[in-house]
Amino acid sequence: MTPWVKRLLIANVVVFFFTQSTPRLAMLLAFYPSILDTIPRPWTPFTYMFVHANLGHIFFNMLGLFFFGPRLEARLGSKHFLMLWVLSGLGGAALTLLFGDRIPIVGASGALFGVFLGFAMFWPREQIYIWGIIPIQARVLVALMTGLSLYAGFGGISDGIAHFGHLGGFVGGFLFLKWIEMRSPSRQFKKKAYAHVAPNPAKDPGHLRRWQEVDREQLHEVNRAEFDRLMAKIEGSGMNSLTLDERAFLDRFSA
């Protein structure tokens, strides 16, 4: 289990037991989507992510974090993963403040939906099994979840679920992922690829030599598998077969 996934799991479980034994604490940490309530309680757009209504609520949220979080944290890095979690949760609070009902919300669902989105962006065709039985691609699952949240949120369905919190998690997660892709020095995929790829890669063996010198044993198992796949692709089809994102991926570990 990766560092921040473990810490978030522990933090949520600890807060759950404290709030279950002290309901007043849960009320203090919950987010009330009203400016008049938020101004005197400015911590609640953050703390509501760690409060859960019941055992089933925290179980399914933490189950999602356990299954999807480690692989995404390994890909993004711990710092960016934590920022994704927090900003997705804050996005959930913001959209609920703008469009939601004026009832308090709790739970890590908004933050978790940002993790779902990140997973689908990196592994869009990965098969997810609903209830362990029904296979569905990650990108299709996120699209369905978005559609259902839009329908339920703007349709005014009162089912006790903070649908705008889910949508806000998607929005916050999407904006952050796009930001680190375009602006963060370690995430400028296409810009970095264009800068390092010569018009005719066959005449510039320096790239291949740098990639071959990467110590694959030092890579996380997820990145190691992708590294091996790309090196096998080069051996079978040549450097010209790599996409810009694939070249940038290799460059990350050989810079």
C-alpha cells in the first residue's frame, strides 16, 4: 500500500470512531453548504471529507480508495496524489455550495471521485468489475457516474446522496490533473516529448541509450511493468512506434 493511501485510510477510520462516539464532533466537522455557515466554520470544506455517516458509508469509500488509490499514487507521486485528493474534495464542497441543497454533507466521496477520474484518465480501458461480476471499462464507468450524478443533481432527486459533491470531485480532479499535465515541470508530457524527440529518432540513439540505462529494479512495480512494455515495443517495432506520451514516460526515469 502506498504512503498516502495508508495515511488517508487510517485518518478516516480514526475520525469515524471519534465521531461515532461523539456526535457533536461530527456536526462540528460536517460541511453546511451555506455562506452564512461556512464563514464562521472555514475548516469544514476540508474536514467533511473525513466524516462518515455510518459503517457502510466509510466501508465503501475506503474500499474504493484501497483498490484505486495505490496504483494512481504510484503513477502521480505521493505529493500530487494528496493534492488530487484534497482538491477533489474541495471541489465537491464548492459545487455543493453553488447548486446543492442546504443540508450538511459528510464523506470522502468527492475526493474519491477525483481518484476514480484520475484512474480512468491513465488507464481508460482497464476493466472494472461491478459487484465483482459485471466488467466495464474505467472510462465508461466514470462517464456513467457523471451522467447519473448530473441527472440526479439537476433533476432534484432526494435520495440522501450529495450528487453535486460527486460532480465537484470530478471537476476538481479534472482541473488539477490538467494543471499538472500542462504546468508542472515533471508533468509536461507533450512539451517535454517534443523537446527531446529528434525528427528522425533512428539518427539520435542517445534516447535509447539513456532509457536502456534506467535501473528498472528501482521503479515501482506499476511503472516497471509499463517500462518493460515500452522497451519490448521498441525492440519489436522501433522507436518510431512510440507515442509522445510513451517517450515522455521513459524520459521521466532517464533524465
